Amino acid sequence: MGVKNLWDILESCKKTLPLHHLQNKRVCIDLSCWIVQLANVNKSHCAMKEKLYLRGLFHRVRALIALNCSLIFVTDGAIPAIKSSTYRRRLNPGNVLTQDEAIKPSSIRRNAGSEFSRMIKEAKVLGNALGIPCLDGIEEGEAQCALLNSESFCDGCFTSDSDAFLFGARTVYRDICLGDGGYLVCYEMDDIERKLGLGRNSLITLAVILGGDYSEGVYGLGRESACQIVKSIGDSAVLQWIASEGFSFVKKKKGSKRRTEDDKCNDRENAAEYKNPNGSKCPSQMKSQVLQVLDAYLRPKCHSADSDAVQRILALYPYSSSQLQQICTEIFGWPPEKTDEYILPKIAERELRRFANLRSTASQLGVQLPLDEMPIKCPLSRIIKPRKAQGVDCFEVSWEEMDGLETSLLPADLVQRACPERILEFQERRAQGKKRNTNRSRPRKLEKTPLGQIDQKLQHLLLEIDRERPRKLEKTPLGQIDQKLQHLLLEIDRENSTTDNTTFLCGAVSEDDESITQIQLVDPGMQSRDTWNSNSIKKGGFTSRSAICQESDILPASSKEEVIDLTSPPPLRHASGNSKHREDNIQRIDVIELSDSENDMFSPEHIRRARELRMFIAGIKGNT
């Protein structure tokens, strides 16, 4: 609870900070407050049976581990004697304290067998498996957290008890939320002193006037009146004043007619609960109790800063993978793989943050070491690809020497601070990959000659035929192939109209095709055509490819075809007008050479077929 209405007084000093504000910090946690918060989320029997409060604790801790935030659990010890009356009243609201209990209060040992004590033990076991040390307080847990913070052993403390400031805390995190990127509710003593003009002594005086765990407060005074009184005296003199005067100032205050609505509201609250321990309703007789309250806040029973207990928790402890897997299996029913999936990426991110801190420290000292010369090896192996997680730029990375973890996501700014060399390597690999893809997708420029253009068109046509009927020419109508070849020849004729006497060789069939091979020699000026026929031609130990050329659109249907057996020399022709004219026109076969520079664009199968086609055409040219 803390001090009545103190959080309302400090409302103007509340700050909401992003969760990454805690990166590379050490914080202590009032474990009792966290368990109460998590248990109040769902108070059903099912929630308690499934231990949802422990699951919430696990996710809070793993989020802070990823930020390289060192955690210290702090638990409550015995109940202070000055708080015993308040404790008994909370347990039994209708009971009235006896005179002996009011005059001679004593500390109370907590019930170790209660349900809440059992929940605290489970949380400590889980924290131990995660490498989180725990400090068992002598009395108040928030008092021990405040001492660690005031002695600069930690950067802040998590607690919902507002009296942490009265024990000397400088930074208090009241709440934490993991949703929407995560945020913290933070209060700092510097802001309280600057904005409100209230120091630690002033807050202790407010606790005496308003009431809290150690006193019931003064009847008839609200938070506005109490703040005015404290500010009018000043922080440096207010404790001495309240110790000497007691509550004699209340009589003067009661005589005043000016009272705010806020005071009236708080009067009803204090009037309902106010009763002095000795049974007297006169504030002037409470001086001894005031001194006890001041002493409880100024000199709480805690482990001193130089004690062994405090020094022990300041060390770094590794997490136990086997112990954590066993706990998660027993409590949550998770298989070991699921536990590793939750915690290992956070552990790896913490290790990289520590590596980044090492490099930053070395840089501040003027030592610029390359990545491979660092005394500690970088745990990040390589960057796989950029990603976005909840609108944040990230990298998917691979790890080395991280058992059970291969890849995970990391914030891009963390990778930049820890190992910018890995980003440069990734950018170089991606640039080279884009260059290779561009070279593959961009067709190379062929020679701007009629022969080069023919070669390119034939190559594309051969590829198209192979895609349509791989190695099964006999199952495709030859008419479709002939039609495509005819269109190609007509286009070639238009582009190379200046070479009328050139003979074209085109087309190809599969080497497994055993059908008749035909080569047609075409002269646009002739009214007939020659056809060479061969069932199977083998030269130099390879099976020849065949070419098919039909010029049905150019030659008349009545032209006579002449079949020549390629396995024997061509027959001698006797002189005649027409025959001599034909021999003059059929002078040579221009072979289309496939460009070697284009071989990289095709598969090894196409390269092999092109090579056989060239050899076959060269053989025909030699025979003629």
C-alpha cells in the first residue's frame, strides 16, 4: 500500500517510457508486488490452477533479458513491529487491538505455509533457472530495493508501494506492460523535487499526516492541506518540526474556516479508519508514535551495502537450460523445444548486446579493433535477410555456438552497433546476387549480322520445340513444326533480301527420332526443289541431327522433288539446259554456326544438341 494518496500527489511526475529504456540497466524487483499484480489479472480458480501468474512472470523476465537488463529479485522478510497493528487489522478488519498489542508491538514472522508464500517460492525457483539472483529481505522488500537504488547498486526498482521513496529510492517503476511494443510507468525523485518541491523528508512527513502502513494519519487533513503545511516549513526542517511539535498544529488547522472539497473528501477517509493505538483521539499525545514512524523510514532493517548477501547478488549468473526445461514442463506442460523457442532468442540477443557494449567501451578508450580481433568472439554468424517486426526494422540472423538456436530476429540498430561488418558483408552478397540475376535475365547482344539474327531465332525456336515435346517428336504433328519453320524462313528472307542465292538450313529433331531425315535446298528463283533423304546418318561416332526446311508457300505444288541418298556420293548429272542451270544455282550450303558466346544462356543439354547440329551440318557441307 505505502502512503495514502501519495500516488495521486505524484501524478504530475509520472512518465511513460518505452521498454527499451531498461536496456543495459540493473533493476531490483519487489517480487511480492509483481506476484500480486499478476495474480490479480485473473483470480479464477482455473487461473490459479494453471499458474498464469508464473507464466506472466516468465514473459516479463524474458522481455527484460533480451534488453540485457540485469534483474534482482527481492522478497519480504518479517513484518515490522510498527506495521503489526496495520497487518492484523487488514487480516481481521473487525478486531480491535488490545492495550498490550498497541503499547508493545512486535515483529511478526510470515506464514511460510500460506498460499502466497508458496507462490513466492515458485517464482524464486523460476528466477533461479533463468539466472536471476534473489535477496531475501530482513523486513520490508521495498526498503531493501530502495537501499540498493540509493547506494547505486541498481538503476531503479520495481514496486507498487509508494513508500519506496520514503526509504530513499531515486527511481521507481510502478508498472510494466509488454503489449504495444512495451512501456514503463516511471517516477523519479529528481522530478518530484523539481516539480513539487517535495524531498524525502517532506514525503515522510506526508506519511505521518496522511497515514499509511506505519500510522493512521491525522483526522481532518487531506492531501492538499498536508502538502501546503509541508511546503511552508521546507524539506530541510520539516522532520525536526514534526518531531518536536507532534500534531499540535492540527488544532490551529481545525480552527481555520477555509477547507477545500478535497480535504473534506479525505476527512471522511481518515475519519473512518483513524484511531490512535492507545485509544486516545487527541493528536498531541501521538508524539512517541511519530518518532517511531520517522525512525522506521530513516533507518529500516535491511542488508547493508557491504554485506555478503548484497555482494552475492551483484554477480552475473547463467541460466540453466535443463532446469528451466524441467520447470516449464512441470508447471506449464511445455515440451523442451517450446521452452527453447521462447528463451533462446532472448538469451542470444542479450549476448549480442553485451558484445556491443564491449565494442563501445573499447571505442571510447580509443581502441578500434576489427571484428575478428575482438577478445570475445561475436556470437552473430551472418545476416540472412532484412525483416520487419511490429513496424521495426530487423534482420534475420544465424548464430554460432548457440546450442539449440540457429536463426532469430534482431533489431537492425543492435546489429549496427554490435557488428557493422556483418551488415557490409550482407550488402555485398546481395549486390553480387542481384548482378548475377541481372546477367542471367538479360539476353546478351548478338552480332548485328544476318547470320547472327538467324542464329538467335533458330535458338529460340529450338528451345520452344523442346519445351513443347521433349524427346518425343513422333507424338507431335510435323505440320505444326513446319508451319513455325516456314514463318521463320519467310522472316529471314525479308531481312536478308540482298542475299537471294543463300541457302538456309534450319530446324532440328531429337536424336532419338528414327524417322526420315530431310534436308531441302531452296533457291527462291527455282521452280523445283531438291530433297536429300537419309534414314540414319552417323559421322564421327555421333548420331546426326536433322533439319527440316519446307518452302511450300514459295515453290509451286507441282514442283518435282528429287531424293538423294546422303550415304553415297551425289550422282553425276548429264548436261542439259535445266540441269546445268540448277547446278549453277545450287552452289553451297551456308551453315549457321551457333554462337559460342551464347552457350551460357542455355542448359548443357541445349549446348550438346547445338554442337551435334554444327557437326552434322559441317559433314553435309563437306560431302557437297
